[in-house]
Amino acid sequence: MAVHRPLKLACQEQLLPGDTLQRKWEFAARAGYDGIELRGRGDFAFRDRLPELRAARRDGVVMPTVCVDMRHFFGAFDPEQRRDAVAQLKSQLSVIAEIGGGAAQTPASYGMFSRRLPPFEPPRSEAEDREVLLEGLAELGEHAAAEGVVLLLEPLNRYEDHMVNRLDQAADLIREAGSPAVRIGIDTYHMNIEEADPAAAVLAAGEYIGHVQVSDSNRFQPGAGHIDWPAVLAAVDAIGYTGHLALECRLSGDAEEAVASVPPFLRRAAP
């Protein structure tokens, strides 16, 4: 008989009402969430929040993950931007470890280039892309392992990134990088665009999946689009995933009502 695991849900901090993490946590807990996913801005802004984050942890706020929110990423074309992105990510991994969290999530790039938009051919070859990504994953994986946390590589859709769009591409890079501290951070919105069968993609990449972000097919909150949530959640359950499902989306309708609607919706859809 299958063992079904109770869902653990997190909500990204910018979606929650309240002017402090403690007040956001009060709303999140009442609404049925089990954690807050943080946002890690550039220029070491996340590190600069350490006094706030330490105080929130002392007050019982659960902060399992941070999702980067920067202007450039470790797959950037410019080597200076790559070095800065790696330094920022190392800092975010160290901070999330200090406050009792487990992972930092990043794409290879965001909005840097798309093969689906002019001029269609990027200035770097696929082999060069791969070399850059593997170098970054190796360095970041070593740092994550030393901190006792995980780096999460997030595939984005073809219009937002030209290098890592599907779970199998991320898994292939992670296998070659060879670090157990690098996993896939999946996002159901991007999977809705890129995966022919999102549930099957989850099952195929299951051993590499370290985090799940949820939003619907239209980037609104789960329940506002047409993703087959029972199928996706059954696949997540089948791979033995025990982490949080983190809400990352836009909100349709009243913002507080939309955020509060997600926990009961996903728990009804879960196996």
C-alpha cells in the first residue's frame, strides 16, 4: 500500500500581508502554511538582512528556502557578472544555513537570451554554455556541501532562458557536476510550458528533485489555471519528496483571499 505524505506548504514572503516576517508568519500559519520562502536580492541584500532573519527565527518563523531575485545569474555571458552571481549565491547559501533553512534556488539565467526571440542565435555555443554552467555548479555545490545545505537549479521556460528548460536537462547537468549538494528546484508554471507530461517528468527526474515551487498554468495561484494538480502532486508524492511546496506566483482576485485559498485547494488535490 502506498504511503501518502502530508503536504508541507510555504509561501513566498512578498505574497504575504504584513510589514515584518513575524506578522507575515502569523497570517501564513493561520492560512495553513508551514513556512515562508524568502527572496534573495543582489548586492548582498540577503546577507544584510541577517539581524532581521535571526530575530524572526528566534520568534519561531520557519524559513526553509531562499529563491534568488537578482539581475544576473551564474550562467551570464559576462564573466564579471558570473563571478558576482556565484559570490551572491555563496552568501545566500551561508545565510540560509545560519537561519536553519536548507536550500537556495536559482536559474542558470533569467531574461538574458531566448532562442525563440530575435536574434535567435546566442553569442555563446551550447558547448560553451555547458562549460560555464558546470563550472558554476561545481563551485556552488562545494560551498553548499560545506554549509550543509543544497543549491537548487531551476529550469525556466524557453522565453526566459535558453540553456536549461526541462527537468531532464537539469538532471543531466547535475549528474555531470557530481555534487550531491546540487539538486533540481522544479516550478510547475515552467513545467506546464516545457514538459510534454509534467507528472512523468517529475517521476523521471525524481532522484534529483530537491524543491518544488507551485503556480498554475497562467502563473496565478494553484486553482486559477488548468494544471492537472492531482497528477502532479501524486508524482511528487511517489518520488518520496518530503520538502515544502512553495507558492511562487501572481495573484488573481483579492490578494489575501488568493493566498489563503491555496492550502485547502492543494490539500484537496493531493493523493
